[in-house]
Amino acid sequence: MILKKLFLLTAGILCLQWMCAQTPEQKLDNWNQRNPIEKIYLHLDRESYISGQTIWLKAYCMSDYTISTHNSTIYVELLNSRSQLISRKIFPAYLGVTLGQIELPETLASGAYQVRAYSPLMLNQPGFMYHKEITVFGATAKEASKKKAPSIDLQFFPEGGNLVTTLLNTVAFKAVDQNGYPVTIAGKLKNSKGEEITTLASKHDGMGRFALVPQAGEAYYVALDNNPAKQYPLPAATNKGITFSITNSAKGKQFKIERTADAPEAFRPAYMIGQMQNQVIFKQPLKQDKDQLGGVIQTANLLSGILQVTVFNKDDMPLAERLTFVDSKEYILPGTISVDTFNNTAHQKNRFTLNLKDTVIGHFSISVTDADYETTDYRPLNIYSYFLLSSDLKGYINDPAYYFRSDASAVKEDLDLVMMTNGWTRFKWKDVVQNKLPAPQYIDPLYINLKGTVNIEGTRKPFANKDLLVMTTPVDSTQGKGGLMKMIKTDSSGRFHLDTLIFYDNTRILFSDIKGKKSKFIRVKMDADSLNRNYHMEMSPFQVNDSLDLTAENKMQGAYNDYLRAEGKTLANVTVKARQKTDQEKLESEYTSGLFSGGINSRILDLRNENPVAANIFDYIQGRLPGVTVSRDTEGQYVVRYRDGGFGNGKLSLYLDEMHTDATMIEGIPISQIAFIKLMGTFVGAPGGGGALAIYTKKGADLSAAIESSTDIITYKGYSIIKQFYQPNYDLRTGDNAKADNRLTLSWTPDMYLANINPKVPIVFYNNDRTKRFKIVVEGLTNDGRMLMLEKTIENGN
């Protein structure tokens, strides 16, 4: 025992020494292996909506520069401007993508809203949750904003991290208003004596930069020209530190490191590390005998994205840091949109073609909208700008797509200002060195997981090591009858586990002992819900946009009024007199659908208010349904036959909740769980066109009133139903259409998968009553990580 304790102590010391001996890049790599980055981007059909409309969406998942298949479940939420939840949708993801929709309530007030999306894996690293602001025009007209002088917040960002005295420092700045939107400024930099050092002015979106050599013991501030009385102080300068600058050059990223001669040895640079997507790209030793260092970081062979470069001392402590953007263009999947047939006359067909190059294997989505009812000429956020820029930075970036619409040097300089003035979301190298990076908290749920314990009714005794029938059917009969029917076995503690399940909306899950007359009364206790759980969410940044074009606002508000008229929402109340349904009709309306509905010669046996005494449903119906006989075959299985007035004698097809099944599955269901039985002498859905016996299990209020039995039924809310976008085909429609067609989204194709060489994809849709210009957006993600982003407005055939 002493030797064992000594061995464990020695092993612990060696493990601790190994952890301490690890380099920062090794620690980062270990953490990244356990906690990989997951990102989600949503392609929405529009930028703004009207109440009562539907937000159509396609989600793309990415990890490590390629499409991610690690996420089985995507949560999409709609929040108001106070970050209060309005709607939550849960969709299953397949091969890195999913599609769905959010229905906007007709009573939704005009204003700013946010669409938020995430998967459980994304929440293991803060800052990667997708969020996008949208504008809704609806029941309450948006109040005209009163123009007033903005309250300016001016922030300063010394390049490298600190202001260092006696050295030349580059200082970036960013000016925003009370809503977080950029403000154009001009002003003067002054010292504590009020002496002017230099002038400054914002270059793009409230951002700019200036140079300064801080003096020891001196303080500095900026006074704006339009409000000289207010002072905006710069961060205090230090005499202990280094300056670190990076500039773009034709050869790559040119860097410069400078250290004051009298700085302590702890501030001497020893090496620098460059990392992208939590992966170290290079580690460069630095000369120890110089206070000024410089060189070029070669970026020609790097993938695109944000490069984080950090300077360390010999003790692995970070001294300075700089973000810079690498744009190698390898992420672009080239493509064009050509016009085959352009027709902006009402209800006429249009045909365009999406032309792609190279071998293309991936998922894509296409939206066609009315360009005159878009509130922006270009979308401020697209698949490029989100995956490569917005998702990696803290805070709000105004119009991030701007930085990907042009290769002009001025745009690259503007992007570099973004790198200097926005925080890093990933991690702090100090936490990496000290092994303080957070451990993963969530795992992917692998779709729906059902876990629980089965006990024998009225006891604590587990229903152990027994076969159990599990069957699922949707509560809403209009959603179809398909479902799971499976035999499982409990363990010695009565526990069961079903995983990788996919079903939608409210679903009944039936658990039943299958021993017939020997069946035990059981009760099922489910574990915590794996799907409809709430996650701890950080507050999403939210910007309220008051700068929309007035013409666009008026058009969208008019579109809402048109919607109301088209839906008849403003018509006077109309009194409709109708015959009251019989009890049988109400019963059929609640339970039956499709071919199972109606039937002149059908007979119904209602069991809802009865307390039948019989071993099973087959013994019960014997003699209660005229013409029906029940017997057993040579194998002891029940056989049900029907003889109608002497004409014909045939075996009935059996259906349980409108799913074709056999007598074995039905036999184990307690009679107390059956709502009614419907006999159909002839049924077109039956094999050979014979008769059918349809058995319906209880649901809703009928289910809650059911007596105890050997069956237990729970209701589980599955994934959100994925709806299909309605697109009229006017070639097939005849006669006058009383309802106006003022669709803002004319076509939405979210489920496009391509695997071809130089594919050509037709885009075919019909115009509404009024659209004159069409805006087309195509986005997608290939299996090898290339992104497609096309945005084009087509008018007059061009």
C-alpha cells in the first residue's frame, strides 16, 4: 500500500511537471482538441419583414475552415429590443446544414428585433453565438425618431496594447453614439496643459488613428471640434513595455517591435506566435540583444481570416498583441447569375441561371425578393463577413460586408482599423499559459434522447430486464401518422435509453408491457428533457437602428397594410350560420385524417366513456361490431374478419393510429388507452382494397382521463415543424384570383445540394402583382470550406 501511494504521488508530480513544461502553443492545441470552434451562419430570405410574414432561413455550420457535421440540433430564437424571447425554434441539422422558419405574429409591433442562433457545442466558447438585427413593420407604426445631437463615446486603442513613454505609438480610436452606431468626428489631441499635439479625424465609420510619443508624467486627452469643452482622456502611458505594430505590405505583414532601453528584463521580447482559428500558424524566435526588431510575416500561403500575433518574453508571458486580417481569397467559390427570361409583368414567369465553376459539392440556398421593398441596397452581413470577421470579434461591427465588396487599398486600411478597435472573443494567452481556459460544458445531444425509469405501478419496484413496446404518434393528426414502433429492454434498474430520434411537434410516446393478460401496470418517469432545455445565455449585443431611409420605411409600412387587406383582416365581422357537428363527426374530426375520414358505411365503437372489462381489444370487440368475427390462427395470433350482409368474407387490415400494423402490436395496448374503433367494410388504402379496422389511442383530454393500465403515455415536444415555402405556379392557375399577390419574397429555395462539375442551376419563379426589380441572393458552403456569396439586383433584364 505504501509503494502504491508512493507511485501515485510520483505519477502526480511527473504529470504536474509535464503540464508545466508544456509550451503555450501546446496548451492551446490541447484545449482546441477538446473544445473546437463551432460557428453557425443563417441565410435569411430578407433584411426586413412585416408582421404576419414568415422569416425563412437556412443554417450553415462551420468548424476548422470546413463544413461541420458535429451539430445535430440548432436553436433559432427571435428576441425583441429588450432581449426578451418572442419565439424559439429547434431544428435538426444534417451534414452541417438545416432549414426552417420563424412565423412572425400578426400583432407584432414595428421595431428592431434580433434573430439568434446557436448549438450546444457553440456555447462551450463564449462569443460565437450568431445574432442578426432585423426590422419589422407591423401593428403599431414606427414612431418618427427625433433627431438630436448624439451622445458620443470615444474609445482609444494603443497598437499592441499599451501606450509606452518615449516611443512612437500608433493609437486607433472609435467613436459611437448612444446606440452603438459610428459617428463621424474631428478634434484635437492635447496634453495636460491644453497644448495641441496633433489633429485627428475619423476615416471610416467613426474609426481613425494618430501617432503619439508620450512623455513621462504627462497626460493626454482629445477635445472634439463640435464640443471642445468635453475631454476624452487617453489611457495612461507606462515606461515598462514594448510597442508592437503591423502594417500591410506587398510581401505580407510587416512588423516592428520596440523596447525602451531601461525597461526591466521581463519586458524583453523572446518570441512571437501567430494563430488562426485556435491553431498556431508560426512561432518565431526574436533576437535578444536588440531593442528594435522588425521583419515580414509571410501570409501568401495562409488561409483567410483573423491572424492573432502575440509577443512573449522568455517566461511565456504575453507582452503585446495585434490582430491583422489575411485575405487570400481561397474561400471564394466563383459564380455568376445570368438572365434567361426577364418579365416584370404581373404573374409572368422568370428564369435565371446560377453558373458555378470547378467541382462543386455542397449545400446552397437562393432567395428572390422585391428589390423596391428592401431597406438596404446591400446586406450588411453575409456568409463571408460572418464566418471570417464578425464571429471572431467582440461587439458591434457596422456593415461588415463592406470589407468584402472591394479589394481597394482604402477598404483594406479600413479593415485594419476594425482589427485595432475590436476585442478578441477567443481566449487570453495569459489564461492559456496558466491553464485557466474553461473546460467544455456541453456535448452535442445527438438529436432527441429519451431516458427514464420504468416502475411497476404503485410500488418502487423497477420494471427490470423486461421487454417494452415504445410507439410514437403525433398529437396533431394533420401532421401525419408515421412514427416509431420499437421494442426495447430495460436494465436491472428499470432504466431505458433511446437515442438519435427525430420527430416533430407534440408527440405521444406510448410505453407498454407486451405480456398480454400477464402485463404489468407500469409508470414511466422521464429524465430531464434533452431537447427542450434552456441554456445559460450571455446577453447578445443589440443595436437599435434609427437611420433607415424614410422612403423604405413608408413602403414597408404600406406593404403591411396591403397584407392586412389581402388577408381580409380589416373587413367587418361576418356572421356565419352552420350545422352543429354530431358527436361522431367531432370524434372523427379530432382523430381521423385523409382516407380514414368519413365513410357512409363505416361503423364506430366509442370507448372513451366506457370502462371495458376484457383481456384485450380483440376479446372486447367480439360480438360488439356486427359482422366482425375474431379468431386465432395456428400460431395463436388474432385474426379479424368481416362479413357484410353475406356478400364477401375477408380478413381485415389492422391500423393503429392510422399506421398499418399487426395484431401482436395491438394486443398489448390496454383497452383503457383506446379512444375508439372504426370499422370500414371497404377501404381503398388496404392491400387488395379489402376492409380495415382502425384503432385510435387516446390523446389530449381523453388521454388525461384514462384510467391506470399496463401502458403509460407521455407527451413530448419534438423538433419544430419545417414548413415548405409556397410559390404559386400561374401557368396552372385559371380564372381570376380574388386575393392580391403582394409577396415580398417571390422565391425561396433552401434545400439545394450540388455534386457536379461546373453546374448550372435554373432559378424559376413567377412574379407577383407589382414587382419591377428582383433582388437575388445566393449563398452556400462546400464540403471543402469554400463559400458562395452572390448578391444581384436585376432590372430591365440586366
